[in-house]
Amino acid sequence: MVTGMGNGLTIGVVVFIFFKGNLLTATFTTTPGVIQQSYNYLKGFALETIVTAVLFSMVGYFNGHDQTLWVMTQGLIKTFLIRLPLAY
């Protein structure tokens, strides 16, 4: 678990700190409006790359140890208390 989470966490931190959304989008388009909107989206999404590395590792760990109730509970909490309110 630690190795998988460490690798994912390292990649998430690198993406969060160094990988600017405008540079990524500019490899696919030259339209300034698209590049700016993509940058805005990816700037907000960057922190989730770190959180996802930790949460996916935890989900795999708990599923592997037959703790599926915990996995379902945290998934529901995340959906109803974080994702949906933020999307709204």
C-alpha cells in the first residue's frame, strides 16, 4: 500500500506544482480562449490529483481487507457532502 500510494502521491504533487494547464492545453490547440478556460479548470483540479492518490490507495487497501462498508461510506460522504455541493 505504501509504495503504490507513494508513487501516486509523488506524481500528484509533481502535477500540482509543475504542470500548468495552459502548457498542457497549448499542445492540443492554439485558441487563446480555450487555453485560458482549460487553465482555469486544471488549476482547480490540480489539488484533486494529490487527494486522489491517497483515497484510491485507501479504497484498494480496505477492499482488499474486506472492509467494503468503509469504502461505500466514504464514497457516499464524498459524493453527497463534497462533490455535489461543490458542483452545485
